[in-house]
Amino acid sequence: MCRRISWCPRALSLARNLPVPVWVTAFLLWHIFYSVSFLAILSEFNFATVILLLQAFNGIWISTIVSLFRAAYYQAKAIPEEFKFPKELLDEKNVFKAIGRWSRENKIPARFHLQSSNDGDVECPRFCPKCRVVKPDRAHHCRQCERCVMRMDHHCPVLGNCVHFHNHKFFINFLLAATALCFFAQAVIFPRVIEITKNLFETSIEALRNPNAYTCVASGIINAFVCSLALSWFLYTLASQMMRNETTLEGSAKSDYGDKGIFADGRSDYSVGTRWENFKTFVGTGRLWFLPVDAMYEGNAYTYPFTVFKQVAEEFECPLKEE
């Protein structure tokens, strides 16, 4: 029994990361279909054009794979020790009041919200009894990863990992490169596939010089078309959220980050200005943000500037933050 129990965490870890090698295998098959079945057999390009197209495809393909690995295996950094509160606070009669008082005394950089308790409404920051930490702004507890994650966007089953502050850029890099790969392959392959398909109306597939290559490429290009639609929609949705400086969780749960009456200081907005400025808070300030390289960020993963809307701030009688 002990042996079985000791293997459980390893089995769970393997299961979480299983989608990654599956995706890599799929992209590897794509590479084989493109380079061998199409460029080497079906295409009618000259040698120089084939080399150029192969290098372009390889560049996008490598960027996709590197981004996938970096997003999947870049673990979220631990929440700073200053956010961990004493275990005894959970035994207090009024836990919210105790944690709120402890947070104020220790000047924890987290926003307070109104929480109903036996002693009436008290101001208390969000906290996690499982991790025993005061949650930094925009942090959430992930049940799959079993820990609190700073600026968590969502848990991605494709990665077997959370999309969070430290790998958000690589996740965008993966979506961008994978989408570009699908569109590039379609632009290069579709004309030739359509030409061969038209000829099939006058002959049979057995008459083709390489019917297996045609079948592989045709099925692959259909797959690329479907994937390009799904990836484009996902990329557009995620980029739109980032340009508003909003995570997926924040967009789907406004009550946590902006509904009237939730925070003592009113309605919040993490926008720092223009869409591009908001986007840079996710991908960094470097010019090579579209490549899977480390980025430089301004600030840290647990404190964020925010704006309080005037109409709500007046109702709470709290000072406005200068924009």
C-alpha cells in the first residue's frame, strides 16, 4: 500500500504533463508532412524556393515547440514569505477579523475587501487557508496545481500547468507561433492540393504518382485549417483581455475584481493606460516579445497599480488614486 501511495504524486505529475509530448508528436508529424510529403514530393517549386520555404517553416516550428516547453514547464514562483500568516489565526473565533488585523499590522501589500462575519462586516484581504497565505492581488488558488499562483490566468490542460505571471508571455508566444504555422502551411500548400484535387476528377487517386503523400498532406491541411480557426479565436480573446489588463479569471469573475461593494475602496481597474502599455505588462518591455526569450518586466508579481472609478469611490467616501 505504501508503495502505491508513494507513486501517486509521480503518476499525477506525469498525467498533468502528458499533453505536452502529445502536442510535440503532433507538431513533429506536421513537420514530416510538410518537409517530406509536400516539399520533397508534391511541390513543384525550384530548389532555392524549397530551401527558403523549409527554413521559414523550421523557424516558426522551432519557435512553437520552444514556446510550448517554456510555457508548460515554467513553474509559478512561490508567493513571498511576508504573505504567510501564523497558523494560529485560523483557530481564532473571527478568522477574517484576525487576518485583517494581522495584515494591517504587518503592512501586507494586498487589497482589503468587505467580508461578512459574526461581528458584522470586517475588512480583510483575500486569503487561502490551504496554503496559509494572504493572497496577493490577482492571485488565485489552483486546485489542479494545489497551490496559490500569482496573477493566475487559468489552468491550461494542454500545458498541464497554470498560465500565470511568469509564463504568460510564453503561452502567448505558443499561440502566436502555432497560429502562424497553420496559416503559413495553408498559404504554401493549399494551391497545390487544390490543383491535385481538381485533377482527381479526371482520373483516380491510384493514378497519382504518390497517393500516400497526397493523402497525408490533404488531411494535414484540413487539420491546419480547423486549428487555425480555433487558435485565432483563442489568441484574439486572450490578446483582447491583455490589452484591457485583465486575466481570464478576472474577466469571468468580475465579483472578485471590481463589483460594487466588494472592495472597501470601490471599483477597480488594473489598466495602466493604452492597450499597448497594458499588453506590455504581460509580455515585457523588450522588442523581441514575440519570441520565446526571457522578458524584462516593470514591477513585481504581487503588487499592481489600480484605478478607482469616481462614481463608486464617492459612495465609499474614499480618496481617488491619481491617474
